[in-house]
Amino acid sequence: MVTLSISPGFHVNANPATFSYLIATQLTAGKVAGITVGAPGYPAAVKKKFQFAEQPLAVYEGEAPIKLNLRAEPKAAAGSRSLPVNVRVQACDEEQCFPPATINTTISVTVK
């Protein structure tokens, strides 16, 4: 699981985003030997009304846990691995949205 910690007063667009022109939060994972990565499971969005939009938008605020489905391949050797993950987000406050950004990190995965 990858948990986004969103600062108070800010939000990011949910996945799926309310409108096609909004940048949805998107988690992608790299490749690592012995691990198959499935589609991410995004949390339920909060519908919120902002000054800059006529309709409420689907957003994440606070903590947003994104489930990442992983499976060890049948012949995978036991041990720890570092799985690279990227999260593309567009942070906004009550008045404006900032340029999209990609957060690059790794998560530790253990094959038993």
C-alpha cells in the first residue's frame, strides 16, 4: 500500500478525476525481478465544492491509501526487493491548482 499524506488546506484530484481535463492521481510501479504488479486500487473520493469549479469535484484530502496488488512469480527467489513507484498528482488549494508533479520513491517488498 502507498499512502499519500496531503497537507491541510490542499487536495489532489481523485482517480478517476471528475472531468477529463483534470489530472487524476495515478500510481505506477516499475519492474523488479520475481514480482508481478497488478492494477492499483484507489480509495473512495470525497466530493467537495471549490470556488474555482461550478460542480463539486472528486478529491482526496488528508491521507489517501492506494492499494498496490503484488504477486510473487512462481519461481521468485525469497528475499527483499525495492520496487520503484511513481505517483502523479496535481495539488490544489481552495483557490488554485499547481502544476502536476510526479513523486518518485521505492517500497520494500519481501518474497517469502
